[in-house]
Amino acid sequence: MYQTLLYYKIVKIKYPESEMKKHLEVCKALQLKGRILMSKDGINGNVGGLPASIALYRAYMDAHETFKDIDFKQHDTDIMPFPKLSIKVRDEIITTEAAQDIDWNNRGRYVDRDTFHEWLKSGEEMVIIDMRNDYEWAIGHFKDAVKPPVKYFREIKDTMDYYEQFKDKKIVMYCTGGIRCEPATALFVKYGFDKKNVYHLEGGIVKYAEKYGNEGFFEGKCFTFDDRIAIAVNTSDTAVVLGNCEICGVNTDDYRNCLNRHCNKLFIGCDACMEKMENTCKQECQDIIQSEENMRSPRANTKVLHRNK
């Protein structure tokens, strides 16, 4: 068995390059894999390893003056979900393409999972906004949540006009673990939204699902940025499947990567279409795969020799 940690912390890091090197040594010694980003504004991590290594890593972070008090989201998994370890220093720990407009000291308000759940149960008047990428939304989201008109979260600044329609309403944003909502609420406040009406779900989908997975208001699966692809939120017989095969339209939430290495598109595909299309996303890709297979076949590579008579 392995365990994963999803976490972040908005905190000033004076020397991120130096901190990155120390962190790399620790993670290598513990044989952890995953992705960690650092910047002068904080840290954003998603790592996996053996339970003993995860426990030691958490102890290291809890004892660290800068990284203590992080709210870790920890989960058990049957597989090591990361192929390698990557720790980098970036300008942003979550890409917004609007770094100059974000005041980390002037963000929205947190709403804890219990309060949010009660709001949902009681029919509280609010606008729930999904701050994830469109392919994450496709297989799972909160009931009645708004899907912004973007493909990627990083396009948020370009669509601020769209959100004007919600300016006088209570807004609750959510994402996987909470980090995307941090800069998002800051942007909303900068663009004139009343700070007291701009909320984000503390701990995101992951924290909510830990307590309310089977009886909550999240429908479908939660997309993960690792080899698991997605995890079930509701594991009971009341679970619903969101998403549709991009080839035939049948209801399914299975993500695939196109077998054509020149394409490698992430798409939703049902088992029947995958068998028919040889794990490719479209006819053009299937033709390329078949052509490459023909080129590799022994018969295709056989040379016919003509002897002189």
C-alpha cells in the first residue's frame, strides 16, 4: 500500500531556490515521488510514497518553521501514482497568468465543509463556481455548480466579465484541494466583488469528500493529476456517472490517453469504442497506429531477393 499527500500553503519563502534544494534532498532520501512547486509566495505539493516515508515527511514539514501547520489531505492507494519526483521553483505555485493582479493578503473568506454542506442541504441562496479545468468538470462536480466558460483555470482573468452577473450574490468557489480558489478569490476582490460575499470551500472537494462522500452533493468522480486519473467520491450504490464517451456519446467517466503518441490526447472513451478504435481518439489516429504496426510487421520488412539465372 502507498499513501498520497495533497497540500499547499500560502507563505512567504525568502529563498525558494535554496529551499527547493533542501526539499529535494529530503524527498529523495524518503523515496517520495510526485510534483512540488515553490515560489516566493508559497508551496504546492502532491506526493506519494510508502506510509512510513509519508509519516516522516509530514513530521519534517510540521517541524519546519515555514511549512508547519499545513492542512494535508492524505489518502491510501494501491499503486504508486507518480512516475518520478519533480520539485521546481516557479513564478506562481498555481498558474493564473495574472500574478501581478493578485494580492495574497486580500483574498476571500473560507467556508468549512460542514457549513457548506448545511448551506447545500437548506437551499442557501448562493452561486457555486467550479474553478477547475473543463476536463475535470466533465466527470464530476457539485450539483447545480456553474461551469465557467474556460478550458483551463489559467484563463480566469480573461473571463472576469462573465462573473459580473454574480456580483451582488453570495459566491462559493471550489476546486480539488483549495489552491486555485486562493488566487481566484483575490482576483474577484480586486475586480470589485464584496469580500464578505466571496467564499471558497476550505480543503476543496477532497476535504469535503472525506466526510460527506456518500451523502454529499458532489456528483461523479474527482479528477486527480496522477496515474489514478480519478477517484470515486461517492462509493455507495447511489453514485452517479457523469461524462460521456467522446466517440459515441454513451454515459461513462473513463479517461484515456490516445495511443497515437503524436496525439496523446486525454479523452473520455467507453470500452466498446476503445476496442473498436484500438485505444485511439479518432479515425486519423487509428490509421496512424495501424500504419506504424504494418511498418513494424516482419512481412512489411522482408526484402525479396532475385537471383541471377
